[in-house]
Amino acid sequence: MEAVVSSIAEGIVGRLGSEAVREIALLWGVNEELIGLEETISTIKAVLADAEKKQIHNDQVKTWLSRLEDVVCEVDDLVDGISTEALRRQVMTSNTHIAKQVCTFFSTSNQLVFRHKMSHKIESLKKKLAVIRDDRQFHLEEHHGEAQAVYNRAVRDTHSFVSKGEVVMGRDGDRMKILQLLLDTKSDHENVSVVNIVGQGGLGKTTLARLVFNDEKIEKHFDLKMWVCVSDADFDVRLLVQKIIKSISNNEKVENCEMELLQKSLRKKISGKRYLLVLDDLWNDNRELWLKLKDLLLNGIDGSRIIVTTRSMVVARITKTTLEPYLLGNLDDDESWSLFKKMAFTEGQEPNNSNIIQIGKEIVKKCKGIPLAIRTIGRMLYSKDRETEWLSFHKTEFSKISQDDSDILPTLKLSYDCLTSNLKHCFSYCSLFPKDHYINVENLIKLWMAQGFIKASDANQSLEDMGREYFMELYWRSFFQEVEEDEFGNIDYCKMHDLMHDLALKVAGAKCAMLPSDKKDIDRRARHLSFDFPLKSSQQIPISLSQTANRIRTVLLPSQQREGYALRESLQLCDATFSNFKLLRSLDLHDSGLTTLSNSIGKLRHLRYLDLSGTKIKALPNSITKLQNLQTLKLSRLGEFKEFPRDMKKLISLRHLEFLGVRDLRHMPSGLGQLTNLQTLSYFVLSKGTNLRHGCGDHVAELKELMPLNSLRNLCITNLRHGKTDGKAANLKAKQYLQSLELDWSSSNDRKDLEGAMESTSTDEYEMTLESFEPVPNLKKLVLEGYGGVRLSSWVFSLKQLVSFSLSNCIKCQTLPPLDQFPSLKELSLSNMPLVEYISDDFFTPSNVASLMPSLEVLNLADLSNLKGWWRDTVTDGTSESTTMPSSSMFLYLPRLSGSRIEGCPKVKFLPFSPSIAHLTLESSTWMPFHRTMMSIRTEETSLSSSSSSTPSSTQLIASSFSHLVSTLKYLWLCNIDDDLHSLPNWFKSLTSLRGLSFDGCSKLKHLSPIIQHLVSLRELYIIRCNELDMSNAEVISWKACKSLVSLSFISLPRLETPPEGLQYFTTLQELLFFDCKNLKAIPEWFSNLTSLTNIDLKECPNLTSLPEGIRSITSLQTLRIWGCPILLRRCKREKGEDWPKIAHIPGLDFGPLDDSESSSVSGSSKWKIFNNFRVPQLCNK
């Protein structure tokens, strides 16, 4: 553990010099004492930079700093208390109703008592500091002024370092060898073999496993893939089984299941499948525990594999089967130097200075070929340009690492040692999160803020923006990895590498404690605490916690599960927490099951972060408004929460008020406009009758209270239907930081309610209201819901930086803004806009194709009943539109579109389909746009191939991307398509990458063959409510080529009397469903050919009379469900039915009621519920 004191001392000095603290000090008569304390802290602060540097190699200095840190934290608590009183006075004096309380509080008698107490505290702390200061038996250099922050030293664009190729450099050979071990089944002696990847930390075992796991060959070879991070926690077989099941089916709730149910579920899910399971970072060396887990994993078919990544050869020997462990070696010298160059030098090019190159090679040699160490140190050296800097680093820091030291932490710690004091605090704080935990970055920044780790460099920079810079600095220095981005391109989730987590634990020492479920004792030095298990009862909290409560500043529940638990003694827990943890700054109780928040919450005067999300709290006590330091209040997913406390305006430090998913909120509290630091406000709910001029009670906020809130980043204003509203009162144009704006007029999605609301308000009023809400032009997201105007405001056209645009239930809107005005737009959603005929009101010309919407990735169109196309085609006579086939250039102008859903658009003729599209859903719409796209491009592709010209036309070049388009399409859902779709067109043959295909409600579809044979990658096929489909005469050859199919569903097919004969060739088929096939009479004997079947569902097939004899031989079968098949159910009656001997070997039998009346009573939407045990796509509304 290393003390980091300088940033705390700096914060103390800054606050002691503030005007607010000085004013309180004068009122209390302790000004001289505080000046003396400030001088003492300043004197010590001058040597802290040198002390923190020397403690790395000097235990005396380390001990001295540790003692000093304890006292400095006491001083920080004292100063924070004074600052809190200054905030309290600010609140009190701003309210004339409690002015008398202020006078009473600062009366002469109170001042004398308080001055005596405060003077005693200050003098006591000064004596402690003086003793530690004078006890210094070593020389420390003084440094006056602020140390330059690390993030200001990085002068180059470090974004060039991020590349998959860089991260896995030198591992191509390893990847190929692991692939061979996984794919070669000739030498298998067991159905499940283990491939161990063994090596020390930082070599890239997990990275290599990820590369292999996502390899295209692996994707095709294995039926099922699962990834579980085991980490260095206890090898809990029950927990691991839960994780494996979750990896297969994320929505399955397994947390409270008994082991018997868990093992059955796991064995059923993997039975008959060739699976790949990765157990990442395994530490268990108990063979008995391993065998208990392995026994549950033996149901896979031959060729199944388990990859184990571990640092320990002992673990590898325990888990080893017939395959020898794969020892992952270090990078060789050339590979190491190549990686280092890319990390340390601009564009990976060696500098002209040969001395720097030589120093670099010596440093790389000491990294011993460990990729993580090379990457980390290379990035650290990237900002050093001069030879003297490299030489100093090599001699004074790096040379301290022993040549024989096999532990990488000293190497990684060099990167930590170079951080500023604030960044060191931020990094060590992350030790409170479990390994492999996805960290919410915005949340992390708020937690850093609550602890005072973030210091803004100037008054114009917010703490949040500075916190984002802190995070990015740590990220680029490899302290974080596996990042995920939000719609605006910001990193919103990340993980820490295990080695970095180990480093965080080491440098945090006893200050940060993560409690396992079996730990009873807590180090008295702990200041920050988290629970490394889901907290289900207050009895799980160690009694010893009360002994350290007066020092604790953080309590987190990072492992809490979203389902939540009803904490017993929840009220008592709160009272105890609030009474004892008086210095608490961050309190996380999310999903803890709390039903009531105690009034004693108001005792936590230092609290800055409070998370109550997902609890069962219905109301907040008004005492919460005593928390003048509170910066973040999280109340999301409080299902029954209806209103805020009336004195919310007293929370003058509040910056983030989050309550997503709280839809029953009646109104906003009055005085909200006084919270001028507010950046996050999930909703601003207008109450009925609330508008600019009239309130609806003394405690209801009016729209004008938004005017002073100019720091808002995201804003959603709801219930705009309530009366005339002038948006100018909100003053959105002054909110320069606003990124997202949602304006919602609707109270529900019910069509009648919408029409009724719009009939009572003129379109002019809607348009005037929208015009009045003009935001800043740099807005990135705009959502309009229930807008009743005919046209959009002109300011919408000026939003050049818009990334996401959504219009919903705007039933009178006729035209849209020109979309070529939004070059950055990534997501476009339009729904329930019946008057819109064209997305673009211009006429199509080839010249305006290339520049249109170059960034669009997601397109969703729903319930646009009169939509005809993207834009108008050529007009022949001034009134009628051409129906000639358009050129392919009209379709392929959305180069980045990857997913599209078209629903309820029956009149559409032409729509774009990008060459990069992977997911396409057409529902209750014509499929002709897609069909015409394919036909048109297919025609021009043929023209291109037969053209004698050496220089193809631009149109032909666009057509040549047809093959790319069909190669990227992986999922196609056709639902309620009433076009003349009698059989599959020829271009279907080109969909060779299609993995999922669904025909639902395609009432005119009659044939699938012979096209189906060309879909060689197809894994899932759903045929639903296709009333004319006749598969009795399907050509057998059409089905033989479907060698990848694993799931097949026949649902509501009245003409299906017997399964198509070609079905017998689906040897890879694992799941088969017949549902609501009224005329299905028999299942043929060739059914025994389906040797991979694991699940059969037979439901609502009343004329099915028997099961084939061959079902006995399907040994892979794990589950047979029979519902609504009365004749068959009687034959399958346990021990007595004629067909019972055929199915007695199946472990999972699920039979419905025998009574005809019971089974036939299942009808309408309710009968679709029987799918809850079978994987099918979301069904269309009938």
C-alpha cells in the first residue's frame, strides 16, 4: 500500500481559502485557527511530491506518509464539515421562512459553544500534524506550485495505438495451432476434450482465446458456444453452472434454482450438441471440484471442446484430457520490438536517434516478451521526445526491476507511478469492482467526483468533463480495456485486465476493501468498501463493520443482481448505516429490495452519491433534502414512485437526477430552477394545467424553472399535451451542453387517445409549441413523440450534428426534413405517421445519391400506412408517377446501413437496402422494395458480366456490389406479407450467408423448393401461418443441402399433413416444433434419421395419432413436449399407452392435459404462450 496524500492536501488548501469557508470561520470565531491549519498543511504539502516519489523505494518514507495520510484525511473531513455548513447557510438564508433559524443558529451562545468545540478539534489536528512533520528523519525536497498533470503531457494522437492487429501481434501461429486442436477430431478418445492454454499473466491467453472463439471456422464447426470467466474466486460449481446456463440463455433466471434443477437444465442444453466452452482464468487446483463440474459437461457429442486459460500448470494437469496443455510462450525479440515500436513511436516508425532505439531495446528486453508489459510501457514512453527523458526513465525507474523477477506487477506499476496523485486515487478506487466486471464509465466518474478525486483545471470545465479526461488518460495507458461505445461514440462501459486489477488491489492496500461472503473482519484502515457478492440480508453484513464505520467513505454493491432481494430488517439496516457512517460520501443500495428510506438519511451530511435504483421505495423522506453536498441521486426503475419531496430545491449541489423507468411521476417539484448545477434530468413532467403562466399548486414546477438549468446534457419534457406551452420559457437555446432532447405530447400509444388529444388542440398550436423549443444547433439526438403539427419547425433542419432522430405518433405530420442535411445521422426511426408519403419530398436523380446519409446504420420504419418510397420517382404527366424499374443506384446509397425493420408500410414501392445490411425485418408490409432491389441489381450485374466494355458504367459498378450485399445478409424475417409471393425468387439462391429465415403470415406462399437448397449457411428456419404452403410434394434434393440447420419450426400450417420427406436429411437438426398444424396426421418412420435431435415440440395437432417406432433410436433426444394432441397423449400415457415404450428413454417429458376441452380452450393470443420453452422469433400480431 502506498499513501497518496498530495491531492488531498491540495484540496484542503483550496477549500480553506474559499470565501464561503472564510465567512463561516469568521462567524464561528475560528478564523485564526483555520489560517494556522492552512499554513501547517501548506508546509507539509510542499514536500509531498518528493515523499510520494521516494516511498516507492524507501519504507521509512512510506510509513511516514501512511501516518500522515490518516491525519490529513481527518483534516479533510473537518474542512468538508465546514464547507457543508456554508452550503447549509446558503440554503437557509435564501429562504425567508427560515431566516429566524439562521439567526438562532448563529446566536452568541451557540457561537461560543461551537467555537470551543471547533477550536479544540483544529488544535488537536495541528498537534498531530506537527508531530508527524517533526518526526521526519529524512530529507525531502520542497516543491511549490501545482505539479503538471499527466494528461497535459500527452501531446500526440494516441488513438493510433488502438488496433486488434497490434494487440495480437505475434500470435498468428498460436491461433492456428489452437484452431487445429479444436477442429481435429480424428484422435479423440472422449466426446469432450479440454484444450488448456497456459502461461503467466499478461501473455494474452484471454486475447488468444477470444480470437479463436470468434474465428469463422469455429463458428461453423460448433453448434453451441459458451464463454465463462471463472476468475480467481472460489471454484463454486453451482455458480459456474449458473454462468454457463446464462451464457447459453441470458434471459433464464437461475440465481435461486436448486442444484438439481441447474444440472438438469445444463445437461439438457448441451445434450446432442457439439459445443465449445471457454473457462477463462481458471485457478482451481482441487481435482474433486473439477470432476464435479466436468461430469455435468459430458452430454455433448463427439468433438466438443473446453478451452481452459490458466496461469497454473497444476490446473492444466488437473483439467487435462488426452490433449497436452498448450504453453503460450512470450513474444520473441523481433515480435516484442515490433509491438513496442507501434506503442512508443509515432506511426510505429523508429526515430532517427540511435541512442533512443538502443534504450528502447534494452527496455523491451526487460519486458521479457510479455505483451501487456510492452504495450503499457510503450504507451507511457510515447509522450517522451528527448533522449534525456528516455535515459532517465531507463536508469532511475525501469532499472529497478530485477532481471529475475517473474512478477509483472512491478513492470505494470511503473505506469501507475507516473500518474498524478488524482489519477492514482481514481485507479486504486477501481479495486472495489470485481474482476471481469463491466464498469459503467459515467457512474465511475460520478463516484470519483463524490470522493473529491477530480479537480477541474479551470472554472469553465465541468467536473464531469475533467473526469472523462481522467478516464481516457487511464484508458490510453492500458489501465482499462474491452470498451463499449454509446450512440455518440463515447466509451460507456469498460473492463480492467486481471493484472491491472491485481495492481489496483496492491496500490490500494487496506484503504479499499472488497468483502467476500465469508469474511468477518474488516481492516480498521479501510475507507472504501464493496461487497463481492449479492447482498440478500442485513445479516450478511459483518458485525465488525460498525467498528470501522466512522472512517468509511464508500459502500458499493457492484455484484447486486437486478432481480433484487427483499432485505430483511431493511429499515433497521438504513438506520444503523445512517447513524454510524457519518463520513459516508458514496452509498449504493441499488436492487437491494429496500422498501422504505429512513428519515435518518439526513444525517449523512457528507453524502454526494446515492443510488436507490431498482428498490421498492415509493417515496423519499423530506429529510433527504438536508444533503446539501449530494451530487448524484439515482432513482431509476422505482415502479411505484410518484413524486419528489417538496424541498428538493435545497439540494443545491445536485448535478445528476436520474429516474428512468419512473413513469407514474405526477409532476416536478417546485424550485427545481434553483438547482443550477443540474446536468442530468431524466424527465421534466408537466402536470395537467401547468404552463408558462399558471402553476397547479405551490409545490409543482413550471416550465420556466428549466430556464436557469443551462448545464443540462439530456432533457426529456413529457405531457406537453397539457395546455398551451411556450417552450421559450425553458430557454433551450442557452443550453450549450445539451446533447439529447425529447419532446413528448402523448400519454399513451393508443391511437384513439392520440387522435382525441390532437382533435382538442389545433395544428397551429402544436407547431408554435415545437417552434418555441428550439435548442442549440449542436444537438446530437432528437425525439418527437405525439406531435400533432403538420410540418416540423425550421430549426430541425439546422441540426447538422444530429446522430439519432426519431419521430413517433406524429399522425398529422406530412413532410420530413431533407435528410441530406444530417451527414452524421446513424439512427433514423419513424413510426405511426400515416400522412407521410415520401421520406424525401424531392424527386430522385442519380446525382443526389452518393452524398445522402453516409453515416446511417439503423433504419426503422413502422406504421407508415401511406408511405410510397424514399423519394418521388420521375413524373410522366404531372400527376401520375412512373412505375418503371429504377436503376440500382437508387438503392445502394446507404453505405453503412447494417440493420433495418420495415413494419406496417403496405404501399412502399422502393426503399434503399445497403450493401452492408446484416439484419432485415419486413412486417405487415409489401416485400416488393426488397424484391425490386434484388431484381434490378441482379439484372445490371448480369449486364456487367456480359459487357464488352473495359470501363464499366457507374451504375454497373454499383451493381457489382450485389454479391457483397447478399453475402452480408444474415437474418431475414418476413412477416404478414400479402404480396404475390407464391414461391421464392431466383435471387434467393445468392443468400449464401443467411443464418436465420422466417416466413410468418405469408398467406400466398405455396412453395419453398427448389431455392431452399442454396441456403447453405441456414441455421434457423421458421414457417408460420403460411396457409397456402404445401410441402407434401417438395423435392427431396431441395432439403439435402441444408447441412447447417439446427432449429426448424412449423406453426399454423393447415395444409401440412406429413413432414416434408426431405426433412430426413437434416442430420444436424437439434430442435423441431410442430404447433397448431391441425391436419398433421402422422410422423414417418424415417424420423429416426434425425440423429442430432434434442428437443421435439408437438402442440395443438389434434389429428396426430401416433409416434414412429424410429423415435426409440434417437438417443440424443432430451425433451419431448406434447400439448393439445389428445389422441397422441392417450397413446403416450405413462406406463400404459401404446407409444409409451417408444419414448420412455427420453429424460424430459412434458405432457399437457388429456381432456379435449382443456386443450381446445387454448386460443387467440394466449395460446402463443406455449412457446415459452422453445426458441422462436417474436411473432407478429395476428
